[in-house]
Amino acid sequence: KTTLLRSLNRLNDCFPALRTSGRVELKIGGRLRAVDDASLPLPELRRRAGMVFQSPNPLPLSVARNVLLPLQLTLGLKETEAEGRMKQALEQVGLWEEVAGRLHQSAASLSGGQQQRLCLARTLALEPDVLLLDEPTASLDRRAAEVVEDLLLSLKERYPIVMVSHSLLQARRLADRLAVLRGGALRQIFDAAELPAGGEGELFIERLL
């Protein structure tokens, strides 16, 4: 599942001796484009298809620099504009009030849930066209995971989201459409509303596999 997700922004290209086949298209800038289109620079693709990983991966910098540095290096924003974009992104993930007085402290001083929301804010600040989420709550405790899930429910109204999850409960709560994979092959795609509750949901998936 992670390999599929990484194919959407060509992170698999980082692996040596990579071989690929098929075609991947994303709606970027309002139109479908192949991710390996020569006219689409790789840094631009990865900005447009922003990815958040299973474990929080803040930069070894301050809270503020975690968001400001990508804005300045990737988009070339001036300090004032970058700071405004940073605040907006932190507000978007419900983190601004929690860190406003700690912006110059190390991001490592934040809790795991706060670090994950910081990583999400860093991605959102770059104004992606699509969000790629690889089990974004897997390393969090239950309360922190619920906060991130609530955030994702609000974000899916504004962004297309492709998310990997092993939790049927989470999938039922967050997803509109579900794709079941086994051994790297797609078994079925269906509406999340078709997934039965409780143990019946697990039996439903087992029958697909």
C-alpha cells in the first residue's frame, strides 16, 4: 500500500534499480497530468502531491522553521509572506494556539500528535493539489489519533486525500471510497457506506481477500 502511495509522487524513484510500468495521473493545476511528464519537474510534483508519513518527521529545527524553511526554499517567499502562510497553516491544523508562544523552540519538544500536525501544516503551507497520507495516526496514542482524524474530516472538504490505513474503524469514519489491496494487487473498490459495522466489516473484507 505504501509503495502504491509513493508511486503517486514518485518517491519510489529514490530506490536503486527501480523498475516501473503503467501510468499514474493526478489532477494538478486543474488538469490531469502524468506524474512522469517531462514538463512536470519532480520538486513541483512532490509539492503538489504533498505526503505525510506514518511517523512524524519534523526537521531538527524550531517549530517555526519547520514551516518557514520549505516556503522560502521551495516557493521563494519573502519573510513576511512566509510567516503569514505559516500562521495560516498552523491555524488550519488547530496548532497555532498551542505553539504560538513556542515558535522558536525545537519541534522535538512537541508531543507526537503535535509533531504530526506540524508535519501536516508544513505540507498544507505549500498549497498542494492532493494529500497523500501513509497511516498518519499509526504512531500516535488514541487521543492524539482522534485529534488528527477530526482534522482530516475537515480537510477532506478542501483537498482530495489518498490515505493508507489498516484500521477498519478509521476507514469507515474517514473514507468516502475504499480500495482493498492484497499482495500488491487491487481486489475491489467500493463506497465506504457499503462496509458493515463491527465484526461484519471484518468478515466483509476477509471475503474480498
